[in-house]
Amino acid sequence: MAASGSERVAVEKCKGINGLDKVVLREPRGSTAEVYLYGAHVTSWTNDHGEELLFVSSKAMFKPPKAIRGGIPVCFPQFGSHGSLEQHGFARNRFWSIDTDPPPFPTNSKSFIDLILKPSEEDMQKWPHSYEFRLRVALGTGGDLMLTSRIRNTNADGKPFSFTFAYHTYFSVSDISEVRVEGLETLDYLDNLQNKERSTEQGDALTFESEVDKIYLGTPTKIAILDHEKKRTFVLRKDGLPDAVVWNPWDKKAKTMADFGDDEYKHMLCVEAAVVGKPITLKPGEEWKGRLELSAVPSSYCSGQLDPQKVLQNS
Ligand code: TA6
């Protein structure tokens, strides 16, 4: 059956849950992505078989000021509790606008949207800085999902500002106890479950059997998440984002979260491209760029190919 009009429109603005504005991106071969203007929050990424690749909780509240539980929340200007602002900053619970006149930024994708956030008076009370935060969300020809953030300091008072940042990606996995993460072996990390104590990771790929909340410092630019049951590997490539956070609340913490199902920890894993260890500082007029590229490939393509030495050689 021939695809009707909206089915293959590359970029469609429409209403989502609770009437919130969203943008649907479609790529000719069938993959799609959905972005809510609330939080510039990617809530869906599907492959060309229509399979959902991101986890969104069945209890997620699409109701400001609560952040959406799942997908890709954007943490800015503060990651986690690394500062005096609310957890993960405020960008994830602000209404962004469509950037109708973005500075030139070449792309070979037809399926992309540019969003922009500028501080409100209320924000300036909390974080007295003027900035322009541009986020481009794009679907590549092969169905890859790319997020590119450009943050510019537009303070007129000559003041620099510093921030931490994360793409807090929730990957959908078949069974967390069957998942491996490659690329973080032997790295130092801050353990959020041990008062941010610094330790060094063991030499093998990560596997999961309990709550984890670790901030890996100075990681390779490629990290792989292998989901054996689904014979699928997520390859995460990042630029300008030296750190990576790995989080799964497991059973006890899951029960304490109102917008998260008690057993949903079995089907998600957060691997977050981030800047935490060494905050970014921008002088007026300066701009920072942080890029994330996600691919989902058949596992046979990846397993073991991401030995850190090889990764470093290839990156
Ligand atoms: O990224 C990991 C983390 O900082 C954890 O400490 C956990 O709190 C998680 O984020 C979720 O945070 P949220 O504020 O969305 O409940």
C-alpha cells in the first residue's frame, strides 16, 4: 500500500500526549524519531522495522514541571546534583521553540529539526546568565539518531559561565541481566552510590546485577551496549562530551519513583554522554558544541570489536 502523505513527511509538527507540541521526523527507509518541545525531549526512536529503541516509562508524566521519564532528557546547566540548581538543571522542564533562523550548520539529513532555548526572567533569578542553547535533532539516512547542542554565552556583562551537561539517554533493552557495555573497561569513575567516591572499573565489559549509578571520566568516543537477546548493539559516538554516566535504579529505587514501573528497570539502561568531571566554561561570545550519534546495529557486527585499544585506534 503506497505510503499516504503524512506517513513519509520528513518533518511533521503535531500534538502529542496532553496536547504538548511535538515534531515527528521520518527517514525514507522507515526509521522515525519524535521530539517534544517540552524539554527538547526525544521520546521515540524507531528502526526501519518500526521497533522502538528508546525506553519511556509507562508511568511517564507528560505534565510540566515534571520531566518526562525516559527517552533523552537534556541535562543543562547542571548534571545531577553537581551544583546548587535543581537535579539535572532546568532545560529538561522548559518549553523550547523551533529555531526558524539557525546559523548555518550543514547536514545531509532531510529529517531534522532545530530547537532553541533562551533564559526566562525566572531562570535568570536561578542562574544569572544569558545564553542561546541550540539543539539539532536529526535522523541520518541509515536511521542513526544525531543530537547536536550548541551553547553560546551571550552575557552582555562580560561574565563567563560554567556548566555541566548530559544527554540522559534511556535505551530499551530486552533483559538488563543479559546486557553488556563495552568501552568503559579499566576507567576511573565517580560512584554516586558511594558519595561520589572515585574508583577504577574492572577490566571486562560491564554487566548488571544490581543498582548502578557511575560517572566514568575521560571515556573513549565510542561505547557499545550489547543486547544479546535482541541480537542488537547500540553504538554511541560522542564528541565534546568526555564523560559517560551509567544508571539503572534496579528494584528498590524503582519502587520509590512514582513515574517508573516497579519492574521497568529490567528493560532499560541509561548510558549518558556527558560533561561532569570538568565543567565547561564559556566567555561571552564563545560557543560549546556537544554531539551524540546513536546507531542500532545487528550484534554480530560488534561484539568484541570494541576492545578499548581498537576503539582508541579507530576513533
Ligand atoms: O544519571 C543518573 C542519575 O543522576 C541518577 O542519580 C538518578 O537520579 C537519575 O539520574 C534520574 O534522575 P531524575 O532526576 O530524572 O529522577
